[in-house]
Amino acid sequence: VQLQASGGGLVQAGGSLRLSCVASGRTFRTYAMGWFRQAPGKEREFVAAISFSGGDKSYAISVKGRFTISRDNANNTGYLQMNSLKPEDTAVYYCAAGPTMSLFSSWGQGTQVTVSS
């Protein structure tokens, strides 16, 4: 499956953004999906994941309660709604797909999110 992420941008602290990840192919609905991020000078870190059906979700502690992951299998699209953004959320965000919520084999290009203080 090929993935295309979009929706990043510049936002003030406390603001919101919604990232989208459009997948190609008919198998998207059989894959778990996840979001990761990488800040300058730091390693890539897990943000959130969702099962193929959307019934199970997991979040990094740093974003729990502020971010919401979701998916629309009919339209081969995954989302990451980000609220109450903080400057430390600034990073390049990547979407990924894979057989489980902890194993990802396909990665999209990143989308930059910048949160100003």
C-alpha cells in the first residue's frame, strides 16, 4: 500500500490541525495504521495507532487526550486530529500502515507541523 500524508502547517500554540493519510489500493482496510513524528535532532517516535477496523486505538502518553486517530476505510483515508497543540509537537509527521498496530511496513512521506509559542 502506498501512503500520502497531508494537512501539516504552521499553527499557534493551543490551535488545531487535522492530518490526512490517503492510501492507494484496495487492501487499506486490512491494515492497521499509525502516525509517527520526528523532531529535528531527535529519533522518530510513535504518536498513535488504529486497528484495521478502527475498533482499537493506542496513543503515546504525550498526546493522549489531545490527539485523536481515526480512519475511513470506504475512502482509504486515515486521520490524526490534533488539538491543544504545543510547541513540543513541532515535527515532521509520518503515516504508516502494517499488519498490526505495532508492526508497520509501509510509510508515507512526511508532513511538517510547526507550532509557534
